[in-house]
Amino acid sequence: MRAALSMLAGLAVVLVLVVGAQAEDKKGEQTLKGTITCAKCDLKVADKCATVIKVTKDGKDTVYYLDDKSAKDNHKKICNTPSKGTVTGTVSEKDGKKTVKVSKIEFDS
């Protein structure tokens, strides 16, 4: 009986930690609205094709590169035809380049 209670208490602690970690992941997400396009073909800011979202805020454009999987899955749609849309995900920056690990992407109709 004691072993079962100890095991149950241990599982409860693990469950609380997992749920807490998932909630923390969602807190870091941002929603970006703008033009989903190609960094090379449309914006001319890259040497090779890359899927990006260009967000304009207070008259200033910021370009966010989508993570590899999302970029590959959506590039064909936007390479030569930019589209307004929304990208939700976790934003990070490395070497002055902003990237988004996408959890959701929506194109405006």
C-alpha cells in the first residue's frame, strides 16, 4: 500500500512538471501579422529562397525567417505570390536574424 501511494505521488509530481513546462512554452509564443513571402525572390534580402513574414510596425519593417519545416511546407505558395497572413510561434534571434519556430500559420483569403 505504501509503495502504491509513493508511486502515485511521484506520478503526480511528474504530471505537474510536464503541464507546467507546456504552459511555459505557450507563454513564449507570439502572433505575427504581415506578408508571408520569399526573402530572395520578393524582398531581395537573401541569396537563396527562404520563407519569411514581413511585419510592419510603427513604419518599420521586420523580417522573421520561418523554421525549416514550416518554410518547406509553405514556400511553394508564396515564392512568387506574396500573401497576407498570420504566423504564431516562438521567436528567437541569432546573429541579427530573427526566426520563428512556427506552431500555426494562416493565410488570409
